[in-house]
Amino acid sequence: MTVLRVLFVLVGLALSGAASAQVDDEAIRATIARFADSKNFRETEEIVRDLAATGDVRVERPLSALSDGNLSFRKSDRQVFIAPERGQTATLFDPLTGEAAGEAPKGDFTKVKVNNSLRRTIRDVISGLTLASPDPVVRLAAARTMFIAPDAANLEALDAAIAAETVTSVKISLEAARASTILVSDAPDAAKFDAIALLGQRGDRETLSLLTGFAARSQGDLQAAAQRAIDTIGKSLALWDIGQNIWYGISLGSVLLLAAIGLAITFGVMGVINMAHGEMVMIGAYTTFVVQSVIRSSFPGLFDWSLTIALPLAFLVAGAVGLALERGVIRFLYGRPLETLLATWGVSLILQQAVRTIFGPTNQEVGNPSWMSGGFQIGQLALTWNRLWIVVFALAVFGLLLYIFKRTAWGLQMRAVTANRRMASSMGIRTPWVDAFTFALGSGIAGIAGVALSQIDNVSPNLGQGYIIDSFMVVVFGGVGNLWGTLVGAFSLGIVNKFLEPYAGAVLGKILVLVLIILFIQKRPRGLFALKGRSVEA
Amino acid sequence: MITQRLFTGGSNRRVLVTALVLAAVAVLVPVLHLALPPSSPFHVPAYMVALVGKYLTYALLALALDLVWGYCGILSLGHGAFFALGGYAMGMYLMRQIGDRGVYGNPILPDFMVFLNWKELPWFWYGFDQFWFAAIMIVLAPGALAFVFGWFAFRSRVTGVYLSIITQALTYALLLAFFRNDMGFGGNNGLTDFKDILGFNVQAPETRAGLFAASALALALALLITSAITRSKYGMLMVAVRDAESRTRFIGWRPENIKVFAFTISAVMAGIAGALYVPQVGIINPGEFAPANSIEVVVWTAVGGRGTLVGPIIGALLVNGGKSWFTGILPEYWLFALGGLFIAVTLFLPKGIIGTWDSWRASRRDAAERARTKAEEDAAPPPVDPATGRPVRVEETPRAPSPGLSGGPAPQPAE
Amino acid sequence: MRGMIATLAKRVSGAALAGLMMAGAATAQEDTIKVGILHSLSGTMAISETTLKDVMLMLVEQQNAKGGLLGKKLEAVVVDPASDWPLFAEKARELISVNGVSAVFGCWTSVSRKSVLPVFEELNSILFYPVQYEGEESQRNVFYTGAAPNQQAIPAVDYLMNEEGVERWVLAGTDYVYPRTTNKILEAYLESKGVAAEDIMINYTPFGHSDWQTIVSDIKTFGSAGKKTAVVSTINGDANVPFYKELGNQGVKAEDIPVVAFSVGEEELAGLDTAPLVGHLTAWNYFQSVDTPENAEFIAAWKEFTKNPDRVTNDPMEAHYIGFNMWVKAVEKAGTTDSDAVIDAMIGVSVPNLTGGYSAMMPNHHITKPVLIGEIQADGQMETVWETTGLVVGDEWSDYLPDSKDLIADWRAPMSCGNFNVATGKCGGKGVN
């Protein structure tokens, strides 16, 4: 959206130079000045419509500013400016030409109030103004707006635009917009049948919404035709929904995998019932928060890199806490895993309260970098960038861990110590340090999971508590001591959960999954992928 | 061998003494509360009666956990579920006793059903207007759940960590289920606003004192019963299952039956604890199912010393007393104190307070005995003194895996 | 052996008793008036309640700077009920009977309030409850300074219906009593306005729900039926951040499907980037952005007190501000902190609120408030887009629920009843009928 707005402004700039003043500047300025006297949203809306009625492309600038909440007037002389605020000051721009007009304290200005219906109106009138824009992206946006919010008055403009359009993708959108406009106009039935046929091929949710609305208004054959189109779209959407559900399941699974994979090492491989695992995740998330705060205050340009910077730091911080925990507490408790449960439970209480004391009990803001915001569509499959990246990231972490375990000397030592400590020790492996670093590795992985989870969840002292039980379920379901088990466990629990949710509801779905896990453990007491060998006995 | 001797001799006497103390408390505290005027220095204020009464039910819960964990090696991370089920059974009885004194004055339906537009009482609420029925359910609901759950889990030979985690899953699932308002148990708010129990006003000092006495007596009774169980043949078998399940099976016993027995008895005890808890605190809600609560019970037991019967009682009283105290005087920092306590206990008192006390006495007696032997036979080796900085290691190294779960990087003896 | 154990037991219980006695003795001086603060400082609710503890400390400090109350200094007693509901009851009892506080300001969740109610009733003390709640309650010892459903939910729905032309409704909430009751009331209200049952979708999620993909996509599907759709959210606290993040990422824009929330305030929004949420709505009785001198002074004092220029204020804080000032005024009026006298003096007390008017305590122990509808701004603040012309009286017994529509509460002398049935003329609900 922001990109589009920047484009609007650029286009506006280009045009304002080129366009001969079709309308008297003064008239437009006088209309804009009325914003300062508007008493309520209805009056503001009238002014917006008056501005749009001038047909001058330049009014797009003040209208966009109004929609973004950047249009203000000076309290002293009621002059209207575009005045985006930063801190305590507002930077002033001329509302029509966009020329900079200096800076002023923001207290001197009053914002022109805007609400949702006003924003909708602005969006619609801007689309009318920009339909003939030279930039295809702007035209596409205008066509989409007209498609979603059709207005019979736009029909002629659309016909003209279609005739003049050269870019195929824009033309398709314009035709769809025309079809949806015909449905709300008083065009002859034949044209409406054509429109329904054209829309029927699209098969997306907006079309469904348009047609449903149309079917409710119309009668006879038209309604029947619309209903047939609705049914067709409904059927294809039902198929897409299955795909969508699988995606949601994969996405939930990747979150579970991230949360559990560190535990798969500390608990699964080392046998430490690490109740402080969730707090390692939390530490990672807070590291992200600290990194972002520093970047925000000192290097705002690097914001998109904040996660990349936070990843190694989170690994190090959580890893260091893990190392300290292992050296300070857990190493005295090997062979008594139960006691690790109690001690790490105490550690988790302390870490939570420490974070609460340092950062305060409230949520901290962790922003999404631009490459993790928003979403896109594949067919009717809606994917969001942050979920997609988290899936990719979870798999990458998994792959990396697998590599460390199977292909490096350290991994070999870890496996050796797990399989038979005394034998490993006799072979010259320094088992205490292998323990310490294995634990640090598990904690560090939890830390980088925290970086990812900070993108979709609260960053609060309670962050870890929300994941600890799910993580244990995943590890136990997958089979203790087996990374592949954790992977399969996480994704199957995620997908099962998402398929149950639409039928059973979120709460019952979760209960059913838990019951399934309990039953499953009866069937396979050692989880999905049971480790063979003596190390699992007793 | 030495521990064995201590267990049979010392612990039995200790159990008796504790039971007697509890019985005395059950009589004394209500008397001091009711008979003496508030100005008297020996007057026990209502606040203390309510508080200690609550702790006693917690102690009963910890004792129940000790039976399965300390003696049978089953670490249940879901004992809070049985406690809460007993509590709900009692709460349902108390709700029905409100009758038409609820805010809407509906003689049958509890208030929460009225304002959510329920038209009739769900079937599972039938019968709870009778105390005898509620009393049966207090025993039956947790007992049956434990029996069914244990029957399947132990027959499938789910052990160790897996068992702990699925008990946690059990209580978590129940937590989510009881949160649902559609279940008909009052959702998140649970059951509250009780008026009468057996015709007595729950807020009256006499009722409070009576409930206190009942809790103390129930705890004393439970202590004697568990002590009897642990000293019976079944108790020996439990310990055998705990220490070497496969060997017990090879000898010809059925460990799963023993485990189901212990688990069910323990769940029933937990349910009774919950039933006594509810009228004293005046509310039962799904929060009691929270896995964190069950873990806390484990902590009490560990602090007091598992496998000692009296230990868990002392642990529950101490930890909860500390919690009440710290949340009042150090509201911002008490979690540090509590967390620190758990770490310190596991590191420095791995057998809990009672366990450590026992080993310390045992080692003293050993040392004395050996000194005597040494005096007689000059060639004997010098006695080891384990009561130094880390008695943990000294005591643990030569022993087989400790009770409860094991696994992990330590070498495992083949069974 | 026996002797030793007995000694140990004695020592242990002695120590515990001594500790508790000490806590009692240390605070048993009579030259101050004590105010109890019963808000969770740890556990899941700490996120919301810690702020309220801070604001109470600030108010007490300010009152002391003004010379205290009845010539005595006020003393705040803070305890931590740790988001543990039975612990709330225990701590309330401790505050009242051990510390001897004159009034308690506290609780957030309904269940914590329900848990302490019997204690306040038994020990006859006073509780100020600052959070918007489901109503269906009026207790002699409790003063409800938060909003009842008619002071928040119903005006918000009216706004959406009239200003945005919404015809299709998603009622999404966390599965506990406040959303359940509010949604029951809204459902009845919407039906009374002619909304068909198939145009209402109700959805409940567990506490702390973090995976909103399916539900947001369901909302999108529900919204594509050709009618203007809005979401009325009673989603609680923590679960909101992932919910709004998912909304933003799945591209649900306020212009298309606005979400109006009753549990999302400045404090919750401080935890997320609000740029994608601009235009979504909230309904409260106070916003930090309200431009009045009282509010400016309050915000400045708050930032100074917390020594943090980024701290935000929110609605429950204003409720405590109102409740505390009402209590001060009632104590001055009664000339004593004695519960009965203060409870009687409270009714009719009127103090300035932060939105430029006066809030008064009504005989039903609820207060009058303006209702503001705000749109979320890019800076995490709300901007008022609509407000009621006058003050709205909190309606404890909803008129839209069949069993409570005949009930009223009036704690003034002749009636003195929290659930008087106007149909049967009896106190105590329906009575036996």
C-alpha cells in the first residue's frame, strides 16, 4: 500500500508539471481550505466529493494525505497543510503542489479527522481520478478498487479506459471492473448475463461476494445465472480451502517445530527436562526487541536487516544463558532427570520475573520488516510472507541441526556421549564440555526460534509459557531423541489441528489433539520414531 | 540396607507422631479459634484458620503424589486434575445447595446457567443436590479417571518421561475442556458464591473450624492409610516396581496392576483433598487444572522429601507458607525467592528435607557404629564423612538410578 | 528421635506463625489510613494489572502530597495474588483482616472478582473494580468503576450499524464469561434490530490463542457474502497481538471489514506496529488522546511518576482515578473510613473524569460514563470518531437477557438490594415462583 501511495505522489508530481491547469488553482485551494472548517465527517465527505468533482488529478495528493491522517490545519490562521508528524514536530508541505513549507511544532496544528467510511470514499474517488494514469500499476490499483466497490457512474470511464488499455493484465482487471460495474448499473439484461459469465470464470472470494450481493438483488434468470456462477466458484473455492488448510497446518507445524526443536536437543538428546526452554525462546524474542530498539533509535535505515542482526545475537545470548544454566545447575543433576525438572522450573520462574523487572510486564513492540509484511496469492491460496518465511526458516534450522549432528565431529561426539557416556569418555571425549555445549546449542536454537516467534506473537514475559507444553507434546509424540521425529511430529500435529479446527472449533480441536496424543502414546509408548537400543530402556 | 532399616523403624514412628500432631491440631485450632476472644494472645484468627486449612488440603494432595511418585516411581504431572475433579464434584454439590438464593432466584439452575440462557439442568448435574451422591462422585470421578487412564497407560508400558508428559497432556486437556462454557461447569469463572454445606453457612466461623478439623483429620487418616499401604506387601511391590520394573515382572508379578492400584488410590486421595479445599477457598475454577499447579505439587513433594510420607506434608506447608508470606512482603520479588528455593533444594537437598535429615542421621549412626567397630578392630578403614558440601554426589554415585524417571546421558544398567 | 521431630515441627510451625504475625504487627500502626492494592504482579495477568498497581501508588502519593485524608497519611499496601484466583481470595482476606485496609482497589478478570466477593461480603470491606465487565452483578461491598456492557458494547454496535452500514456481524471472543455474556446481549440486541440469525457468526477461542490463520480466513469468507461485515471482538488481552498481526498480514482492511474491540487499549497496542491496523475501532470510556486539561495533567503526572516518557494511559487507569477520587470524597463526606458509612456516602458522589465531565456513583454501584468510539492510529493511539452526547448510566442487569431484564439494583436505604425483581416486587431474583 505504501509503495502505491508513493507512486501516486510521483505520478501526481509528474502530472502537475505537465497538466495545464484545467481548473482554476484558486478554486481547488478554496475547496481544500474548507477542510479547516469541517465540523463532522459528513461535511468532510462533501468536501472530498467536491474536490473529486474538479476532475483534476492533483487533488489526489491532499486526498491521500487526508486518508493517511496527514492533513492538518494551523490553529492560528486555519491554513491547510500536509503535515506528517515526527516526534514533536510536523514537516509542512503545500497540499496541492507538495512543495516543502518548513517545519513547525505539531502542537500548532489540528488534524482533519478521518474515519473508515471517509477513507472508503477517498479510495473510490481516487480510483476514478487515476484510471487514466500513465503508470500501469496505478491503473491496476484503480481497476481493482472499482471492481470491489463498483459505481454505475464509472461505466463510461471504464469503457474508455478499456479501449485505450495496452497492458494485458490491466485490461483483464479493467474488464472485470466493468463487469462488476454493469451488475450494479441499469444496463440491459443481456449485458448482465455476459458480465456474470465473465465474472464466473474468476473464481475468487471478491467475485463471490459481488455475485452473492447481486443474486440477492435480482430475480428470475439473472438470479439463476448468478447462482450457477456462485455454485461453480463455491466448488472451486472448497478445493482451494483444503489446500489453504494444509498450508495453515504446515505453518502452525513450523511454529511448533521451531519451538520444539531446541527442546528436542536438551530434552530429547540429553534427557534434561528443561522447563526453562520456553524462557530461552523468550530471551531470543527480547533480544530481537533490543536489537530493533537500537536500530530504531540509531540506524533507522537498517530496520529491514534487524532480524538478520538479531539471529546470531539471539543465538549467542540464549546460548550463553543455556551454558551458564548447564554449568551452574544442570551438570550436578545428570542421571536424575526429574530433578532437572524442578530446578529448571525454578530457573524459568526467575528468568520470567527478571525479564519482567528489566523490561516491564507489558508487551514490547517488535516490528515486521517490510519483507515479512503482507501477503500474496497463488491462485486462491492466500499466503502471508511472515508465515512463509517462518516455514522456510524452521526447515533451514532443522537442516542445519541435522548437518551438525550427522556430519560434524562435534555432532559425532554428542551422539557418542548420548549413546554411552563412559565409553565416550574412555575414547578421550571430554564429556562435560560436550554436555555443556550441547545444552548451549539447544538453548541457542530456542533463542533463534524466539526471533521468529516475535514476528507472530506477543513479546511479553509470558511468551515462553505458551509454547512449553506444546513443545513437550511434539517431542514426545515424535519420539524422544530423534530429530526427524520432531519434524514429522510438529507438522502432523499442526496439520491435524488445522483440519479439526473448522469442524470442532479452536478449543475442542486442541483438546482432541491432546486426546489423540494420549491415545497414540498408548499405541506406541516411545513415540512415532522410537530410538532403538539400550539407551532408551528404563 | 541401612535406609531400609530407617524406613521401617524411624518412618513408622514419625508417621504416628505426625498423625497425632495433626489430630491435636484438628482439635486445638478450632477450639482456640472459637472459644477464645480475639484479644487473647492464643486466639487463632479466622484468617489463619482459612489459610492453614487450605495448606492442609495441599498437604493431602502432596501426600497422594508421594504415594505414586515416591513409592511407585510414577511421576504424575497431572495430579492437579484429580484434585480439581474432586473439587468440582464438591463445588457442584455446593452450587445445588444455593437453591433459590442465587442472584436470579432460580431454584434449580445455577446463576451462570441462567444468564447464558440454559433452560434445564444438564444430566451430569443430576444427583448433586444430595451430599451422599456428591461424596460418591468425589471418590468416583477422580478414581475412575485414574483407573481408566492408568489401565491403558500402564498396560501399554508407558513409562518414565512419556508417562509424565501424557499426564500433563491429560490435565491440560481437562483445563481446556473446563474452560469451555459449553461444558456446563461455569467456564473460566468456575463455581463460586457458595452458601451452605450440609446446612451450615460456609462463611460461619464454626463451619470454617469444622472444615479445618475435617482437613486435618483427613490428612492424619490418609497418612496412616498410606503408611499401612507402603508397609504392606503391595507397598513392597511398589518399591520393587519403582526400582526395577522389569525384574519385578520377570519374577512373576504384574507391575501394571500394582501401578494402577497405587495410581487410583492416589487419585482418590487427591480428589478428597480437592473436595475439602473448595468450601474453604470458596471457589473452584479451571485454573486448578493448569499444568503449572501440578508441577508445583511435585515441587512441594520434592522439597519435603519424596518417599517419606511426612516429607511432602512438611514441604507443602513450608512452600505454601513461604508463598503466602513472600507475596505479601516482597510482592515484586517473591518469584526470585521461590525459584531460588527450587534450585537450592534440588542442588543441595536432593532428597528433600526429611530425606536429607534421614541420611544425615544414618551417616552419623554409621559413623558411630564404625568408630565402635574400629575401636574393636584396629584395621578398619576410616569412616567416610558424607555430610560435607555436596552429599549429593557421595550418596548418588554408587546407587542405581534414583526413583522416578531416568534416562539421559548417564550410563544405564541393563536390567 | 520423637523429641527431635517434635522440636523440629514446633520450630517450623513457630517460624511460620511468627512470620505471619510479624507481617501483621509491622503494619498495625493506627496513624495512617491503609489502602489495599490487589493486582497481579506476576503470572499471566501481570501484563495488564501491574500498570494499575502503579497508577494506584501514584494516586496515593498525590493524595498524600495534598495533605492525606482526614488528617492522616494514606498508606498503600501492595500484595501479589499472582494471577492465581484462589490466591486472590486469600490475599483479600489478608489485606482486610491482617493489614486492616479501609478499601481495596483491585482485580481485573471476572473470576478474580468472583473469587474475592464472598470475602468482602463476610468481612464487610470495600472493593473498587476498575475493568469493563459483563454486568449481571451488583454487590453491596463492590463499586464497579469499569464499563457495563451498555456503556461499551451496545453503543459500539450502534455506531457500526449507523455510520458504517454494517449488516453482517462476526462476534469473536475468548471463551470466558465476559465475551459469552456480552455476545449473548449483543445477539439479542442485533436480533431486536432485525438482523437475521445467519448474518451473525459467533466464534470462541481459548485464552492466549496464538494461531489465528483459520479464524481470520473464516472471517474473510463470512465477509464475502455481499453485505457489509464487521467484527465485534471481545478477544482478551494477550491473544489480540497475534490476531491483529494476522489481520494485517492477510490484508483485512478496516475499510472493508472493520474490527471493533472492547479489550484492546493503548497498553495492548503498545506491543505492536499499528500501521496496518489504522481505522480498526475500539470502544472505551476514555482514550489517552482525549484533549482535556485534566487528562493532560494526568498523563504528565503519570509519565513523571513512572519516569518513562513512553508509558501510555488507558481506560482502567481512568477507572481507578475516578474510583479513588470517589472514595476520597466519600470518606471525607462520611468523616470516617468505616465501611458502612463509606458505602452509604459513596452513592451520589460525583467527581471529574478525564474526558472533561463528571462521573457519578449511582445507587446500583455503577458509575456514569461517556462512551467513546475511537479509531486506531498509526502511532498506537485512538482517535475519537464518535461519542455519546451525554453520560451513560451503567446498567448492571442487562435489558436484553430474558432472566435479568426484570432485575434492578438499588443500594439506598429502603430497598438496599442488588437484585430486586420489579415484576414480583421481591429482592432476590425471581423469588420462589
